[in-house]
Amino acid sequence: MLISSLRRVGATTLLLLGMCAAVQVQAAYPDRPVKIVVAFPPGSSTDIVARALSQPLSEALGQPVVIENRPGAGGNIGTVAVARSAPDGYTLLMHSVAYSVNPSLYGKAGYEVGKELVGVVMAAVSPNILYVHPSVKANDLPELLALARSDKLAYASSGNGTTTHLGAELLFRTLAKVDITHAPYAPASAATAVVSGQVPVGSTSIPPVVQLAKAGKVRPIAVTSLKRSGALPQVPTVAELGYPGFEANTWFAMLAPQGTPAEVLDRLNTEINRILQNKALVEGFSAQSLETVRMDRPALDSYLASEARKWAGVVQQTGAKVD
């Protein structure tokens, strides 16, 4: 009887020691450098957002935060690499709206939204914008749509499969029933194509257009966010102009491998959301037409899934394909 009791006490002690050790390991996070894999090249908007967060996050965590660019296949290479990494909070992914678009756009993206990865935090959002060359006889969206119905028009986007492409297709073809030719360009070239008169209409992210609009080199028509952009507050939204609920933003979010401890995810979400309230960071983002958005993790996962459903529908309806 005594031996049996001692065995039970010993087993209980070992269990408690194991639990204490597990708590200590979790409490110690992080005890080594944290890596953020950026799914796009250095200098991209996704990279800029990640690097803006890396130093203050390093200070908050007390460990170096290292950026590693893993571009390719529209962001799929970096995404799959992180999805296959250990779910311990030491390898994170910074991605764009392409994360929710790619599984429906690519035959084999290598992942499904919400399956291999989980949302950590929404870092920033930027609207896209429709605009025209000054010679185009359209001052607003109704006039542009009327012109497109009577004349053959083309619009320049930032590339096949981007929200600048899919959002325009959703508006023109699906909602307005307008046949307009798509001319895909590299992100840095689309606005230039409109300014030079090669293409009459542009659908791109807002940052490269702000100064062009202020200089009178292009005429803004509408932004694609639900509310007006602080960068060009005089420009109405598509939703205001007869298409309620229309939204086609470019956003940037951090994700982690599925199975990462909730305590780690919650801490990262809390720390980064606090960083995103920093006045200098907010002003720096604003200068690039980026807005910070506060989301808890459940809201972020729900948003990522809803974006995946929305863009899958657009891809199916339009038959959009990547290069």
C-alpha cells in the first residue's frame, strides 16, 4: 500500500514538474530571434510594412526580428515555406491581399486560406483607385462607364490577378456590364502608361497616383475603399457612386503556421496592434497612403476567409488568369 501511494505521489510530482516546465517555456517566448518571411521582393509594399514593424517589434519582444524575403509565384513560395515551418512563433509570414486571392487564381497555389496558416494581425490597408488621362472626356464614374459603352476603352492594372485587376473586372464587367480591355503592367509601370497616354484608364494602388493627381497629370475618378482616402479626400468611393458595399483594397497582414500556441499569437497581436498606434508609424504609413486597422485574431481570420470567397467568385466569373 505504501509503495503504491509513493508511486502515485511520484507520478503526480512528475506531471506537475512537466506542466511547470511547459509554462516556463511558453513564458520565455521569445528566447531567440524571430523571423518574418516576406512573400515579395525587397522594396515592395509588403516589405516596407514588414520592415516598419520589425524594429519596434524587436524592442517589444526583447529579441532580434529578422526579415527574410522569399518572393516568387505571386507570393506562393514564401507562403508555402512558412506553412511548412514549425508552429512555434519563430517563423512568421507577411503577405498581402494576394494570400486570399491566389488559391483561386493559381491551379496549385500550395495552400488553402485558413488551413495551413492562421492570422496574427492586420498591419495596413490601402485603397486602389480608378483614374484617367486628362484627355479622356469623363469627370466621374457614370461618365466613364457611359464612355466605355460607346467607345472601345482599355485600362492599365498593376498585373494579372492583383486586386487592381480583379476589382476593376468586378466593377466593369460584373456590376456595370461594361466591356473594357484589360492591359496588365508591372506595378511601377501602370500609372506611367496612363500619364504617357498609352492607356486611357488606370486601376492601381493609390500611392503612385497621389502626386500625379495633384500635379494634374491624371484625373481621379473613384477610390475602391468603403470610406474615402485621407490621401485624396475629395475623390469619392465607388460605393458612393451607385455600387453600395463595393470594396477592393490592397491589405497587408501577418500570419503564422497553424498550431502556433494561442498565447504566442495573442502576444504578437497585442504587441503589434500597440505598435500600430504609434504616432510616427501612423504618419509614416499615411505618407504612403497606408492606413492602420485594428483587428483581433478571430476578426482577422474571418476577414481573410471572406476575402478568399469574394475573389474566388470574381476569378470564376471573369475567367481571370495569371501571366
